[in-house]
Amino acid sequence: MTVWQQLFTKRMLICVFTGFASGLPLFLLFNLVPAWLRSEQIDLKTIGLFALIQFPYTWKFLWSPFLDRYVLPILGRRRGWMLLTQIGLLAVIAALGGFSPQTDMTAIVLFCTLLAFLSATQDIALDAYRRELLSDVELGLGNAIHVNAYRIAGLVPGSLSLILADFLPWSTVFIITALFMLPGMAMTLMVSEPHRAAPPKTLREAVVEPFHEFITRKGWNSALLVLAFLLFYKLGDSMCTALATPFYLDMGFSKTDIGLIAKNAGLWPSIIGGMLGGLWMVKIGINRALWLFGVVQVVSIFGFAWLASHGHFDTIGVAERSQLAIVIGLEALGVGLGTVAFVAFIARTTHPAYTATQFALFTSLMAIPRTFANAATGWLVEGMGWTMFFLLCVVLAVPGMLLLFKVAPWGETQQKS
């Protein structure tokens, strides 16, 4: 089967819907909630601390064995959990906008935490389903499509919802945003279970064996190097974009500017870069993709430092909007490429017999930087300024690239996607 034949299959179409359903709640926490809080005059330190609310993404491997072991009475082992979490997400997102940041901050924190928990749990089920659905040779392309759809989902809370917020009450905006969970629910009801591996017979087996298999596969040293790589590869990039929306607002851009320019300028570079990256990975392998795409990812951070060096724009014209579009486009290309290779590496590292737990463990490590390191971004920006902060992000991106010498050597081509 050729690369193009692999692209236009039912399995790849399913990856579009898994990516969209997975990305919507996460980007709502990343983009819409910070913009909502900032527009209601909440300070940057508090907004930065909201990154801690995303801790379920970091610790989801703790309850992932339950999704491996237990099957809900409807739809099957993967689809049952997918539908349950999607219903919960729709309800929580719709209710969130009914609170006031000035008077109901405790309730907002609780609902955002519940939103993150449901989203992380949905990711466990979606990742396991996708890993069991795709053959090994389809991992690179399938995960590229998933990641692209994931980023497209970000246009809803990061673009459409921001534009609507200039004309509608926030409560209405959150309800409209919540309705975009419906396509994922429809997909869950229409697809079938892959049944690639039998469920663990006991909860103990579901908890212990995934970790035992990973550690004994190539030994402790190799396992620790892989875990360190998962932790550091996207650290600089993740911190760079943690306060992106407040950064644009502080530069003088309106919410409509951000919605129309910043987000859409990043759409096509991300989609084109991600799709070409996925197709290219079929040819060059995951290892070389991690090197090449990682370099683009690091270089793209410099664009933010360049934009920040201009300081606050007193007037916003064509030139300023063009600069913003160029910076966002370059960053989207870098992140799109880097994430495609990174997620494919995670999928390749996962053993099919322990899909949910190992995938959750690896993606939890991937989420640590954006949860804990990102929580300090508010303090770093207020102490260093935007320009120095972005240059620090470049420095923090280097260790992950250096670990490639050990975990994904350039010349090691036997592990192609």
C-alpha cells in the first residue's frame, strides 16, 4: 500500500475525530480560560497558576489501569469510557461560563480541575483505542492526522470562541464551545472496538505489568533515558506558548485580532507541516524526524522573542498584524512538526498489550512541563520581561535535543514507522 493509499482510509478518518475530541477541552484550558480571566482583570500570576489545574494530564497513568481492566456495560472497553467522558466534558464546559471570575474563583478552579480530569481520562481511552486501531506501519501517519485534528480543534476555543466573546456573554460562548464535543460523541457511537489485546485478568496485573514490561524491555538505563527525553523534548516549546494569549493581549492586540490572525495564521502551517511531516516520517523514519522537526521547533521560539522586543504596540496596523501572523505561523509549523514526531515516538514505545497504561504514563511525562513549569511562567514574565522569558525557553529546549543522541540516534533506521 502506498503512502497516499494509507492516507485515505477509514482508520485515518477515525484519527481525525479522535484528535478533535482530544484537543478541544485542552485548548479550552490553554486559550479560552486564560483569555476569559485576563479580560475580567485577573492578574498574570493567578492565570499562570491555573496551569496547575492541568495536573490530571500529568498523573493520569495512576488511574489508567482501571480503564485497561474494567469494561463499562455499554459499547465496550474503549468506547464505553470514551462516551462517558465526552458526555461529562460537554456538561462541564457548558456550565463553566456561568461563573464570574471576580466572585466565583473557587468554583471556577473546581470546574476547571474536573474538566482537566475528564479530558485526561478521555485521552487515556482515545490513545489506547488509536494505538490498538493502527498497525505499526500506520503509527506515524495516523498520529500525524490525530495531532493535526487536535490542533484544528484549538481553533474553536482559541479563535471562534474569542471572536464570539466580543459580541456575546461569556456564558453563551462556553455553551456554544461545549457543543463542539458532539462530533466526537457521534464518532464513538459509530465506530467498532478494535479488540487487539485481551483485558488484564486482575487489577494487579493491569497496574504492575505495564511498568514491569517497559523497564525490563531494554533495562533501567534505557528506560530512564526514554523517560527523561519525554520530559524534556517539548519543555521549551511548551513554556513558550503557556501564556501566549495574555502575551498577545499585553502587546496591544484585541481578542478579535487574536482570534482572526494569531490562530488562523497558525492553522495552515500547522496542518501542512504536520501532514507533510507524517508523510515524510513514512520515508525517513521516526528517529530522523525527531531530529529535523525538533530543530525547527527550537528555532521557532526565537520569533516570539523578536516580537516581544518591539514592546507594547500603541497602534495596531497592517504591519503589526503581519508580524504577529509570521511569528505565529513559524511557531505553528515548528510545534506541528515536533508534536507529530513526538507522539509517533510515544506510540512506537508503547507495547500493544498494555496500551492504555503505558501510553498514559508516557503522555503524562509529556504533560509535566506544561503543568508544573508553566505554572511559574507568570512569575518569570513579571520578573524577566517577555523577551528574556522567550530566550530562556530556547535554552530549556536544548536538553531534549541532546538526549536524541541516546534515545533516537540519527543513523538508527531499523525502527521506521
